[in-house]
Amino acid sequence: MARLVVLGGGVAGHTTATFAAKWLGSAHEVVVVTPNAKWNWIPSNIWVGVGQMTKDEVTFDLAGVYAKAGITYKQAKAVSLNPEGNTSSDKSFVTIEYTGQDKEGTSENIEYDYIVNATGPKLNFDATPGLGNGEGQMGDNTVSVCTADHAVHASHKLTEAIEKMKKGERQKFLVGTGHGMCTCQGAAFEYIFNIEHELRKAGVRDMADMKWISNESFLGDFGMGGLHMKVGGYVVSSKLFAESLFAERNVEWLIGAHTSKVEAGKVEYELLDGSKGEEEFDFAMLIPPFAGVGLKAYDKAGEDITGTVFAPNGFMKVDAKYDAGAYENWKASDWPRTYQNPTYSNMFAAGIAFAPPHIISKPMSSPNGTPINPTPPRTGMPSGIIGKAVAHSVCDLMTKGESAHLHEASMAEMGAACVASAGKGVFSGTAAAMTVYPVVPDFETYPGTGRDTDYTFGEIGLAGHWIKHILHFLFIYKAKLNPGWTLIPE
Amino acid sequence: MKKEEEINFQKSDDFSRTMIPGSFARKMRTCVIWQFIRFVIINIKMIIVVGKSH
């Protein structure tokens, strides 16, 4: 019996573990190591953050689901990898530290035949002074919707702000990115328009000033270099549609901004032109930058090989082209296909945990040398597809031997469907429903826009809201491994 | 004649340089019959993209 260890229980890790357990059956063991007791459908945190859903509606306990799937579940965080074993054994192992199951703080070494790193990101709040609390957690100056607990906190703060407006006190809302190297602009985009929608419902929209602050060089970049869509016989940039929505909903924007410092009621920022400024706020939701979770790696002799296994940002190196050089040399083929670590063939990474070869948007920096550009998004659909492909590869390696064919899922060859909520309501809600194909533009195959405009589209409306709401139930149903779960695509 | 949908153009230079939907386009966004049709069409488009991506 061989053992697969999956680090992380988010979209990529959960997909990898559950498919591997299904395909391997009882012949091999699948172990999931995740510090969380609950699975969270993160896209719906937006609605928790405006009080339209509860934490319980977007989370469920993992233990029962993994027991049903025959997966060994360890509520713990991974600390280090020893892919060569140690001086007393050649067997690869991962060191974990429990965060639950009545073993908090206890360490354990788990030997593995294959390991998939799907830890997701570390929310690096402390990268911006004042955004974090100096201890790796979110500070008191802003709110976040990155976790369900953060979203509950944000909802309470929003309720307080609405109460103030009802009493005649004007409020300034600032939403966007908390650093020049953030990703996940889409979540902030959803949050600002959901706030705007809720303020209208509460009858206090005229008491609110709303502003978007982002590291994108243009509205609608979303970390993907924007996208072009066919609309009304034209092929149009997402910039035009994003600006249109902001203007329609009376939300001002500040783009090309690196948030350099956060204080109570005020942010300092630097723009792409090198100028610096300040923006005051009463309520701010700023997405933190992402980093790897800080896993270490050691060789057989105990020497630190973290730099061999992981990129400087803490994400795991895979089969990507990391020496592509300048922007002009970037190609779709730089992006990984199998997600296998180039040094240790029994290690893979999936979802946000893999190190991208470079960003997708055009790299930008201020005259002061401050990089201000979005880092690549890895949303649910690509993360799920990658997780499933990695599970397929590992299962084949375990059952057919080391010469088995590895399955491929390049982000430069897959599309993504994305639904960005702009307000919740069965008849009053709207959302931007979008698809891009492929996620990473391929200017060799699709000269001009980098994408196939027959399969890249977007529109805003109630239909998009219905789709997002249905997907909420559908993906939680799938993640709970209810009957027919494999029929629901990632 | 006052047109509500055009008021925001004057609120900032950024706003004045983009497009803002008129009242008909806004109504169609939440028109249940039209949006049900769009729901079907968007789902078909998404299923095609999902199918090409797996």
C-alpha cells in the first residue's frame, strides 16, 4: 500500500484528495493535512461580508466528509518537507503540527510516497505596515473577506457604518488591494459593488462616498491583463466595461496604486507615476498580498534546501519556465503543464501553491522602482482542474508505476468561467458572468487579444446572479461528496 | 429633460470618458423574462468553455 499526502483542503487540495481516494479505493492511503476544521466556499464569503449569508451557509465540517471518502484527515499545518528522508531512513516525510483533534501543538512526521502541495496562500497582511497586526494576522484598521471569519467581522463593521449613515453621518468606503503585488482583485470588485447594492437597499447610498483603490494599471485588468469580448459587433476591452460599471454605480477609482501604509482611517499610497498620496476612509476592505505558507525543505543530511524546492515567494517550483526573462520573451508555453516538482518527482503542487513562471499582466513599476502590478489569479475553476489532473497523475504513478503518463492542465490551454457578484437578490441582484479562453493569453495562437474571442465573453445581469447562487449550492454539494458529485465539473 | 442615467457623467472626469447604460439597458438587466433567456445562453457558453478546459 502506498500513501499520498495532500497538504491543504481548499478547492485544489480537496479536489485532489477526493478524486484520488475515489480512484485508488482501499488499495492505497490518502491523507489530507489541513489546519482547518471546516471547508469554505470562498466565493460566497462576499455575501457573508454584507450580511446576506451566514458563516454556516458557506462552510461545513471536513471530518465527516473525509471519513465517508476513506481519507485519513489530520487537522494540522505542514511545517517542513524531507523529500530524501533523513539520516536514519530514505523514506520521504513531511513534518506537521496539529491545530486540532485534541493534539494542538503536537508534531508528527508522516511518510509519503507522493505528496501534493495545495496549501493555498498565506494572507500576507504584514507586507503592508498597518494592514497586518505585526503577528501575521489582519490588523484593526481594515476588514477582509478572505476567510469566513473575516467576512463575518466585515459584515458587523458594515452594519455599524450603515447605522451611522442612518443617523446622518457620512461614510467613506475604500475597497481594493492592500499592496502593489496583490491578486484577487475580483473579490474586492465583488465586495465594493455588493456594499453599494446593500447601501441602496438600506436607503443610505446618498450618504456614502465610495472609492476603489487597486494595483491594476487599468480597470478590468483583474490580474489577467484584462480581456477582450465581442459585444454589439465590436471586440471590446474589459477596461471599458469595468469603467462603465464604476461610473454607473458612482464609484470613483484610483488605479496603479501600491498601498504603502495603513493607519486608522487613512492609507498612504504610491502611484505608477511615482507620486504619493493619502486617502481617508471610514470603512476599508483591502485584500492582502499572497505568499507561500512558509514550508521549509531539508535534504537527507538536514541541510536547508528550501530555495531548491520553493520560489522566493514561498510557492512550490513546478515544471514552469522560470527563466523566461523580460516581458517581451514571455510565452504561453512558460506555464506549467504537469505541476511536478523538477527536483523531486514524487512532489506536485496544485492551485495557488504552485509558483507561476511570471505574472500575466504587463509588469509595471513606479519611477522609484516599486513594482505595482497584479500577480496571477488562480481562481476556483483552474485550481479544481489542476487538482484533478494532479490526482490523475499521482494515481497513475501509484498504480501503473513511475513510467506512467502525467496528465496535463496548463492555464495557457484551459479556460475559466467566473461570475462576479455585483449585488445579491433573487430579482434585484446582478453579477458579471464571464468566461476567458485561455486564462493565460496565448499571443502566438491568438494574435491580437491573446484569447479566442469566440469563447471569451462577459455580461452583467440578473442571470449572472442566478448562476452564482446556483454554483454556491452546486459546489458545496459536490465538495460534500453527495451522490453524483463527480458529474459536476470543476 | 433630466435623464437619471446620465447624471453620473458630470461627477468626475473619469466618468465622463466612459459609457453608462441607458434606462432600457438597465431595465433589461433585471427583466426576468430576458434574463431567463440570457441564463440559458450564458450557461450554454460556459458549459462549452468548461468542456474545452477538461
